[in-house]
Amino acid sequence: MQQFFTVGPSQLHPQYELFWQESYRNQVGSISHRSQQFRDIYRFTEEQLRILLSLTPEHRVYFTPSATEIWERMLLNVVENTSFHLVNGAFSKRFYEFSGLLGKQNLCYEVPQGQGFDDVAQIEIPSSVELICTTQNETSSGIQIPTEDLILLKDRHPQSLICTDIVSSAPYAAVNFEKMDMAFFSVQKAFGLPPGLGVWIVNDASLKKAAHLKQKGILQGAHHTLESFEKNHLNWETPSTPNVMAIDVLGKMAAYMNRMGIDQIRKDTEVKFEMLKHFEASHPGVRYTTNHVAHLSRTVCVWTCEKNPKDILEKMKARQYLLAGGYGVGKAEQIRIANFPSSTVQDMEKMLQCLSEVIS
Amino acid sequence: MQQFFTVGPSQLHPQYELFWQESYRNQVGSISHRSQQFRDIYRFTEEQLRILLSLTPEHRVYFTPSATEIWERMLLNVVENTSFHLVNGAFSKRFYEFSGLLGKQNLCYEVPQGQGFDDVAQIEIPSSVELICTTQNETSSGIQIPTEDLILLKDRHPQSLICTDIVSSAPYAAVNFEKMDMAFFSVQKAFGLPPGLGVWIVNDASLKKAAHLKQKGILQGAHHTLESFEKNHLNWETPSTPNVMAIDVLGKMAAYMNRMGIDQIRKDTEVKFEMLKHFEASHPGVRYTTNHVAHLSRTVCVWTCEKNPKDILEKMKARQYLLAGGYGVGKAEQIRIANFPSSTVQDMEKMLQCLSEVIS
């Protein structure tokens, strides 16, 4: 069996098969999304995510098929004219481009690939901006935005909605939801589930803005509007038939993580992050792209390689370890390594031993 | 174990668990949608669907998370101004409404709930219409449009694109793809798989129209545009991470159905349809909504009940059989029964015996 240290889709969590079997035995693949059985599943999954991610009582959880779709739905639903994007990699850039494709004015502040934001307080964001789009954890560059910086952004721009992409950092990322209007992730990253489900976390202010745009007659799309999500959510239902088994399995996974405790998950992640840092410090063949430790993603490690990364990836694959190649501008010279809960400290240790042999 | 004769989500196919296990063992839940393993899966699934549904060489298969999303993407991508909708139930009506929500001029020809189109040649469709939207099989009303009528529509309106909703009739429906620009379905109906995947079948003319609209600067959305689907399809990839395991399992299911043969699947469906017809003829407590046998869906049976349908559904449920209630205007007085390949002739026989006891 291959072991996936790719950054998503990634290694399936050891518990996944069991949770799937339970869901299958309960015939969840056959139930209606207007049945009581589904409503109970939706409510349970939201409750478990609320605990795991420390959501506020007003944040709702909506389900989409992917985080990519959430980019589009969010821009369509809460932005009439202008969005502002903190671009720290290829995915935040794509989010920015989506806004343009949807006919909005999209402003951005971009840092060079592999760098973080030195001082978010210095970023000039016009007061007319309706939505500030941040990517807390950039899967392409391995750069994160520290929690305090996200809080600072909201404090300085209370008139704008703010959202953050935690696709590859949830549940590790300690987002302060008192200062975050929306966030989103997909389950094939740190939750260790197969792809096919996105999670969109939305507060009252965002719904209010969406309702305002609707009233003004702004085109918000026909499918998966915030209005349709909220109307159905009141009854623990969804606008159309969702990936029901995935919602059920996500609920079980979040409950499992809650039993383990988010503190333990964070501690394990940090232990593995230290192992990665130590590896980098002791192997001149790989280098982080920045010296600012605060800017380094804890869950997605990106290294520039002295040798040809393609070679490294192939040799690791021959040893049954799948790492990810670089993305976008980093494609030719970088490797990426996931630090997700599906891999234990021991898994990481063994993989790094192997990598040490390969790059030496 | 309950047996689902609901019209979708419905009974999972007896082969589903095996196919899922195979996919899981092959670690398909972890692979990248830019990997060779994924490309092979995509190509295989398309090939099997091409055989099963008798697609022409020019029709491509794109994957979305749901058929509902396809309604929206299709209207956004190939309709600049005007769509025309043949409305024969709640879902075709919703498709029609989507067009209005997207700011298009949406024209329609509507028949009363439970009736079919007597003479499609008489339906006046302006030559300015860009897309004629039909619902070959209406899951809400149990009404179908015969294949010949769909051909007639295209022959009379060659200047318009035509699409058809085969959500709850594929693969049974013998659509003539020489005369059909686009079609779509989801896998939780007659394919007997859990929800989470839609299939969009698209020909050259549709892509050409989409490219024309793109060139004119018409807003087509940012995610899942026809352009992005086609660009990725050239390399057997998808615009963003799809429900990879579902695509893999669908390919295995289509291959299984091809081994059985579409003729056999159609024959079995028709045997069970005759059983349903015989049941109706011999039980005055249930009645089809029309005497036109050609208008009766072969895969979704809808009956108006003399007695309270809620009572019937509850009594059947107590006997481990789940039937569907009526939908929309038929909610208070109808029941719906799926005639999908997941249930054998024997399954249908036993269920009808039980139903006979319940309504007598």
C-alpha cells in the first residue's frame, strides 16, 4: 500500500473505512435529503464541526460539493461591486480571478510566491470593498496567515465582510470566528476523507448582505444561493440532493476528532511540524521559501530542492511514499508534504528517514 | 434491512459495495485528479457510458456534483437570451425557473400535472430560441416524452440546441444522440449509487455555442464553465477535484451493465413496468394520471390513491418497503414507485404483493 503525503487528496484517515461501513449499513446512500434521518445527520455533523472549530452560535454550516464552488457562490452572493484579495499563492490568485470572471471589480495585494504578509496593517483596502478574501493556508505555497493577522484585518475593516480559505488547515487552524464572517474547506485534506464535499461556514452578517443584494436584483445565480441554503438549513435540509454519505462520514470523523480533542490534534501537528523544520535545518538539499516561521504553514510543507524534485518524487514513490510536486511557479523546483492528522508522528518519522536517504 | 423503491436516492445496486471496496483498495480516494490513475478512470468511465447510452463519437462526458448544477451551468453557458421549456412536472418547471433567475427570457409550454405532450409538433417554439429544454422522464409526475417526440423536436427546430433530462431514466431511456445536443443525469437513480455525482453529455454544437457566448463577453460563471470542462477533458482531467471515487464506481457499474447488456436491462425494466400496469388495472385503489401508455414513465410509476397515501407509505414502511410520496401538487394524493435495475423482477413481485395487502 502506498502512503500519501500529498496535500489533498491525501492519505485517507485510518477511521474512514469504518465510518463508511457504518454509513453503508445504515443505508444512508439511499435516504432522501428531506427525511428525518438526513436531518439528524445534518444537525449532528454541524454540531460536531461547531465544537471542533469553535464556531460561534450564529455561524451556520452549508454543504457544497467542493471549496472551488464556494469561491464562486460567495462572490456571487455577497459582492455587488468589489472584492479584495490577499494573494499568497496560486489558489488565492484563482479566487481573485474568479471575481473578475464574474464581472466584479477585483482588487488585490500580492506577495511574491513563497513569502507571507509582513504587515497586514499596512495593506490599503478601500472602504468600498465588500468582501476581503484571505487564504489562511495556501496549499500551493505552504504560506499561512497567522490568526492575529486575520483578526487585525477585521478590526481595521469592520465595514467589509471577511472570509478565509482553510481548505488545507482545518481543523488545525485556530480561526477566531468572532472576527470571521465566512470560512470554507474541503474534506479531502486534513479530514482524511475522499473528495466530494465542501464545507461553507457563514454568519448572520453575510446572509444579511446576500439578502440585500437579492433585494437589489443583483444576479446571484440559480443554484446554491445563500438564500436557498439558509431556507433549507432552517429545516436541516439542503437545496438539492447532496453527497449524503460524505456528510454522514464527516460528522463521524468530526466526532472522532472531538473525542481525541482538538488540542491533541494541534499538538501532534506541531510535533510533526517541528520534525519537518528539523529535517530542513539539517538537510541543505531542501529549503523553506521564507525565514519567517510565523508564515510557514503548519499543515502544508513546501521546500525548494537543490536536486531535481521530479527525481525525489519518483524515488520516494518507488518506496511507496507519495509526496506532492510543486504547484504553479514552484512546479519545477519544489516538493510539498502534507502534515495532516491521518499520518501519525511515527509515519512522519519513517517517511522523513526515507526522504533523508533519497536526497543524500 | 429496508428495501427502497423510492425514486432517488433509491436502493443501492447489489454490486455497489463490491465496486466501492475495489475502489477503496486501489486508494482511489487519495489520488490526484491530475494523475495518470485518474485519467485512466475518467477515460474508462466515459467509454463505458458511451457504449451503454449509445453516445455518438462527438459527445463528451463531463462530471458535476449533481444534475441540479447542470441546469444552471447549461443555461449560463449556451443561452444568451432565450430558453424554451417543455414543462411536464415540478423538475422541468424548476429548470424553467432557473433560467429566469439567471436573467434569461424563459418561455414554456406546460401540460397539466400528470399529463404528457399530445403533439409536440404543435408546440410553437420561436426560431430565436437558443436552447429547447426537455425532461424525457419527469421524476415528479411519472410522465415521459417518447424518443420519437424528442427527434421530432430537433428535426423541426434544427437552429436551436436541444437538451433532455434523463435523471431518472438513464440508462433505460433510448435517447437518439444523433438528434440530441446535451443530456444529463445523476447516479442516485437508476444507476443505484449514492448521490454526489452528475453526468453531463455534451456535443460539438453546444461547445461551439458556448465559445461564441464567451467571445461575446456573456457572463458564463467562473466555475464549471463548458470551456473549462472541455479544456480539462482534452487531458482526461476535470476543472477542480471531483468526487473521484464516485466516477470510478460509476465506470465499474456502467461496465457491469454493459456485460449484462442494455437490452436485458430494458427488457427487465419493461417486465416490471407491465407488472406495475397490471397491478394498477386490477386495483381500483390506485390510478395512473393518464390513459396514454406512451406518456407513462417506464422507470418512475406515479399513482393517484383512493386512500390516504401517507397511510399506505407508513404501512409499507412497517413492512420494510420504502415507497416515495407524491411531489409538489401531487403530494397529498399520490405515491411514486421506482422501477430501477437495482430491484429484480422478484423484488418487484414481492413488493407489489405486500402493497396489494396494504391497499385492500
